[in-house]
Amino acid sequence: MNDQQTTVQELKNLVEGFIEARNWKKFHSPRNLAVSVAIEAAELLEHFQWEPDASLADQPEKITEIGEEMADVMAYLISLANTLKIDISKTLSEKMKKNAVKYPSEEFNGVWKKQKTL
């Protein structure tokens, strides 16, 4: 599998198959999955604590570990999408459209500032 050839549905099937093979679906409530996303995201953050960003370029093993934490976060997000029957591609596309309105490129090009909720 790779990003160029793998669909979101294939990833959803991969995660679902892993969970079904272990009979874990009964543990995958939306609440438990959301909690797991937060926990795994915190583990991802640990890799950046007290580290200057430039130092990662010279640490391929660290990049691998970061990728594995990202995969854990993604797996729980995908499982949450499966549980709630959320179309990830549609939802992300719609959210990016909202973000484009909230953060117009003419106003936010190279500039970050907090924007009020629409």
C-alpha cells in the first residue's frame, strides 16, 4: 500500500478487518475511540517535546517512530469514522471549503491570526 495507490475505503477496510479479526468492535464506542485518538495524539507530541524541528532531518529512526504514532492516530480516526458511518473524503472536502471561507487566501497568505467562528 502507498499514498498514490490506496483509497480511503481501502484504509477503512484494513482497519475494520483488523478490528473484526480480534472481535474488538464491542470496545469501539465513539467515546472510547475519541479518547484513544487523544491519547495517541499525545504520544505523537512526545516526539517533539524539547526537540528543535531541524534535528529530525538527521534521525530516520525518529521519523519512523513518528510515522507509527501518526498511524495509530489515523487508525483510531478511521475506526471512529467507520463506527459513525462518516464519509472521510466528503467530510474533509466540506471542511476545507468552510476553512477557505473562514481563512481567505488574500487575507491569510503567509499570515496566521486567530479567526472568529462563522
